Amino acid sequence: MIEKKIAVIIVGHGSRVQQANKEFECFVDQLKKYITGHEIAHAYIELAQPDLKTALDRMASTSSEVIVLPFFLFTAGHVKNDLPLAVAKARKNFPHVQFGVAVPLGVHPNMVRLTATRLEETSRQLNKKKEKTSVLMIGRGSSDPDANSDFCKLVRMLEETSPYAKIDYCFIAIVKPKVEEALERLVRDTPEAIILQPYLLFPGRLVQQLEEFVIPYVERYPWISFKISKTLGEDPLIFDLLKERLTDLEYGGKPLPCDTCQYRVPLNHIQEKVGGLNSLLWSI
């Protein structure tokens, strides 16, 4: 009997900044200590190599099952479209290999606990009373409303058990409220301190922009202490959650819904019957 060989591909977004890609690759190296018994590789959706297609082809050529584990905070465009489409092509090219796509990190108690931990670390550095400290949760911002609403849900879950005076949220890009708008609301309450928590996996250009953005606020409101928290980064809570996502998929539960979305199935059939495939698809 041939032993079943399972390969796992950890997929990140990819960045033009090489340091950001190095941090992701170091994260994958650490994750290998938590997930044993499988061959583990990394890939990127865009902007860096290896791309997902290359990784899928390489792993499928030597494995009986390939699992794609998205290292994304929420289910947005790349996870809903790019991942399932790439896997669909791999299934066609390697019909003897079983493929699966796990769900991303999402709204999970581990992510709430990790955020609370980062806030606690920053609060200790500030040495201010929590009941006189406000928190600004900062999301990346997405054109996908599901991702934005999931971020807001996570903020609400954090707020339910929060000791801080107030927790507000904003987005760096694409959607409102923006950082400036949310900060202006918070400073009106005259807290002793404001913690800015970037809800990002790793530091990068967005955190650098945030640091530059806060400078005039520090000068304008010297009686308020402003402090930017660490990003989520490498943490056992994230490693445990990724392991849970992988285990769920291995045992037949919680596949990525978009991977089995029915609108992808009949495309060839639609194309045969209707010449205007694109117009029909977008009208569904």
C-alpha cells in the first residue's frame, strides 16, 4: 500500500519590500516546528516568488494531497478568487492529486486574545491607567465588505471584555473611517493615552506611514501619550490557529467556501451556450 503524502503550502500576499517577504518566510520556518509530518512550503499571491502556481505544480508532482493554507487575516478578494482559481487549474493538471483550501485566520478567539496581549504589552510601557486610555484599532481596509465587517466584528469582541476607556476602529486605506477621522474623535474625549493597534501581521510600509502620521498629533496634543503597538507577528496563538485550520480541513471540515462556490463550476457550460460569458457572469 502506497503511503499517502500530504504537502502544505502556506500562502502569503507578497510584497515589493524584500524585508516583508523575509519576515513571512521566517514565520513559515517557525511554523514547521508546530506542524510536523507534512512537507511544508511557502508561496505568494503576487509581487514575490515563488508564486502559487509554481508551488502547486511542484508539490503536486510529488504528493498525493496538497493543502493550501492561506496566511491572511480575513477572507477578501485574493482568498475568494485567486486561491480557488489557482487550485482549480491545479486539479485539472493533476487529476490524481487531492487538493484542499483551508480558511484564513478570520474572526477567532485566538486573534482576539493576541490583540489583547499586544495592547497589554503597550499599556505596560505607557504606565497609564487603562480606564483613562483609549484604543484605536487600525485595519488595512479592503474593497471586500466581508473583510471589513469581519474586522469590525473582531473589534467588537475585543471591546466586550476590554478594560480600556474606549475602543474605536478605522482603516488605513480604501474605506472609512480613516485614521485621521477616528483619532480626532478619540482626542475629543481627552484620554491620558491613546494606543494605536495596527491589525496587521507584520510591520512594513503601512506601519511606517502610521508612525509619520502620528507625529503631528504628538505635537498638537502633548498632554496625551500616543503609542503604536507591535503588529501581530509570530506568536504561538497564530501557530495554533493555523494548525487548527489545517486539522479541520484534513478531517473533512471547514473548507474555504469560495473553493466550492458553484458559480465557478458551470463556466464552460455557460460559455458554450452564451457568447457573452463575462456579461452573464457579472450579472449573476
